[in-house]
Amino acid sequence: MSATEIRVHLLELAHERIAAERAGLSVNAAYMADLEGEIDTYRRALVAASVTEIAVRRGELFGREVG
């Protein structure tokens, strides 16, 4: 997944969390823990994808670093 796709999914998860809280599901510990775990996983994936995309762009612009 690209960083953009991951970011879109993170926004969807944020909306899901808001909807769950409004629906009173914040008391459902298992559901909220699962949702928070998925958000955490996607946040980490966003960082990794962003760093990778930056490195690729830098390589395209300036070539490989040697040394």
C-alpha cells in the first residue's frame, strides 16, 4: 500500500472510532482494543511507507549514495 492509501484507511478508522464512541461502544473493551490496535498498526505502516517513498524519490533525484 502507498502512504496515501494508508492515510485514507487511517482516516476511515478514525471515523469508525468516532462512530463507535457515539454509539456507546467505548465501553466494549475488546472492540476498542482491537480498533486501537489496528490504528496503531496502520500508523506504523504509514511511517514506514512514507520513509520508503522519500528514499525512493531521493534516489531518483540524486542517485545512489556511495560510501
